[in-house]
Amino acid sequence: MAAVEQQRRVVTAIPGPRSQELQARRLATVSAGVGTGLPVYVERAGGGILVDVDGNQLIDFGSGIAVTTVGASNPRVVEAVQRQVRDFTHTCFMVTPYEEYLAVCEKLARLTPGDHDKRSALFNSGAEAVENAVKIARVYTGRSAVVTFDHAYHGRTNLTMALTAKSMPYKQGFGPFAGEVYRAPMAYPYRWRGAADDVAREAFEAFAGQVHTQVGEQNVAAVVIEPIQGEGGFIVPPAGWLQLIADWCHKHGALLVADEIQTGFCRTGDWFACDHEGVVPDLITTAKGIAGGLPLAAVTGRADVMNAVHPGGLGGTFGGNPVACVAALAAIETMEAEDLPARARAIEELFTTRLRRLAESFDVIGDVRGRGAMLAIEFVRGGGDTTPNPELTAAVNQHCHREGLVTLTAGTYGNVLRFLPPLSISDDLLNEGLDILERAFVTHA
Ligand SMILES: *Cc1c(COP(=O)(O)O)cnc(C)c1O
């Protein structure tokens, strides 16, 4: 089949009549608990374009939440998957193993931060990876407490709900939650109350003080951290903060678990967000962008830590499915061959130039932030009032949708518009999408 034409085209109202028909069908069959940002039903996708069932072609600034980094129909991934499904779809690695799983673990050992001896285990989803990282840390340390941060997002299973900060919609009504999870203040430069140039130190001291008094250092198995927070609103902590936390973990025998599920695999302009600061975590969780859209997740880390678990303690029926593994190998090959970290840095340059200019014209943009192709604007009331402005965020987001630009919101206060384009998108489509965003501000701000 021919590649998807890289052109925006809006030929009906969005969502169009066929999407609306499918939406009516959905309401009669899919649980209302599963939310959808934009009920446009997709038929094909690739490069930077989603083609819907009404023939509209939408510019993709979401990548299915940072998943289709190499594109939604990357030729290498498509070819590898087709070949693998012809050979075999599943054996269960815990029953009769296969080489593709090993090859993914070898790539993870080579690409993740640090050149120490590493081992990996593969899973199906990000939440499952985080949950297993905590299991591993508890076995290795013989301790039970886990420290996480304000605005954190680590998933929707019972243990990861406890790690996740935001109540509505992720936790509301779903308790009781797993125990021994403690929350520390996040180094959130835009909303930090203290001195702007001292956020890293002040936030670290708040973390260390709180853990000392409320948990006890000797009880901490792991500190679980997103080096750049995702769902919490693309919060980039100040330089140095992550290293302070890493040093604290080292000093007190706790493990640093970097949750790079959203930031990993070239998204932030390097292979992993920890790389920007030279921080080497003990364990790292990956998922989302790892496999060109197929479900795969991993925990990778120090061999002594990963091997502390008794045989049979880790696993799952589908974990490291061979089709997902070959997709990951093809996606990683693409990232290396096409130097996608550099592409993410070029996207950062293009975006931040235009977003900063926009922020000069509209004081409702309180902050422009992010790294690589993981960028966001935070909406406030304006005129010096930094109160979150979720209403305007929603209006701008919906304006973009109507014009055929897929954008996503985020943030504890629902006041962040985030941009996660596939790295396979052209500059022309990026600029056209940003033109739409500018017009949304002219109309609504
Ligand atoms: C998406 C995400 C998760 C959860 O991944 P799922 O595959 O949805 O379970 C965990 N951590 C971070 C940082 C994420 O962005």
C-alpha cells in the first residue's frame, strides 16, 4: 500500500459523519470509563498524518501519546512484523524462548544510561514495567518504602495508581491503594515558591527532609522518578536536581528508578532524558516509543539488582511477545539509522522559537517548556495572574482539533497543552500545525 500522503485535508466537520456513526456504536458497546480526547476514527496513519474514516487528514502532534516516534506505519516495522507473524506469533518466553527477546535486551543494555553490566525483563505495558521495577527493588534491598513525587504519573494498576499523584480521573473511587508509597515535592520551576535560581537545592532539601521525618532513609527501597514529568504537565526539573536525588539514593542504599516510559527512545533529543544530565539510574522503565506502536515494555538495570529475584518471580504470558520484539528492533534500527535524537533536537528548535514568540504576544502563556519533541505551554489567567487556566486550554485544544490538528492536554490542573509529534513528521506539517495553534490564540485568548 502507498505511503500516507503528507498533507492536511479537512473535508467534513470534525468529527465527520462516519466518525459520529462509529461514536454512537461505541457508546453502546465500550465502557464509558475509557475516555477519548478526539472521537475521530482512524483508518490509516503514517509520517505526521492520521487519515480518518471520513477522508480527513489530520496533522499528528500526539503520536498516540509518545508511542509512534518512528511513525505509525514505519516501513521497517511493518516489514519486520509481517515476517514475524508468518513465522510465529507466540510461544510464551517462559515456556519455550526465542532469540528476538534476547536481541531486544541486548539493545536495551547498550542504549540505556551507564556502561555497567545490565539485565532486562520484558512486559506489555508501562504500568506493568513500573510495578515490576518496584518488586525488583524491594527484593534487592529488603525494604518496602517507595518515594514518588507531586504531579507524577506511573500508570493505572493498583500499585502504580498509588505512585500516580492526580486523583481525578486516575484514582477517584479506585482505592484502597497499595501501601508504603510516599510523596515528595517536585522541583517544578514555574510554580516553585522559593527563589528561582535555587529550585534544585530547595526541592532536594524538601525531599530529603520529608523522607527523613516521614519514612526513614533506611526503609526506602526505591525513589521512582520521571526525569521529565509527562502527564503531570511536561515539568522539566532544574539542572542538578536529578543528580542530587541520585546521590541521595546512593548514599542511603535506595535504588533510583527512572521512569522513562514517555521520555525514552529519542523523544527528548537524546536516547533517554537521564542522558542530558549524565545521571545513571539503577533501574530504568521503558515502553511507549520502544516498538513503533506495538505493546512492549521493559525494566533494565544493574545485573546484581535484576538477578536478585528468584526464578519465576518475574514474567507474564505475553511479556516480550515476539511480534512486539521485532517491531522494537526495527524501530531502534530506524532511530539509529536516521539519527532520531538529532531530529528531536531540530523539532525542539523549530517549536520553541515559535512558541516563545507566541508567548510574547499572549500573556496567558505562563510557561513554554520541554525538551526535544516533548514540548508544552502552560496556560494561566494572564496579566501577572498565574492561576491555572484550564478553560482556555480546552478551548485552544478543541480549536486545533476542529482545524485538523491533533493536540493533547496534560497537567495536574488541566492547563497544559503538550506537543509530541512523531519524529517522522516534516517541517512543513510542523509549521502548518503551529500556524493553526497561533490562529487558535487569536480567536480564543
Ligand atoms: C504512560 C506512562 C506510564 C504507563 O504506561 P502504560 O503503557 O499506559 O501502562 C507510566 N509512566 C509514564 C511516565 C508514562 O508516561
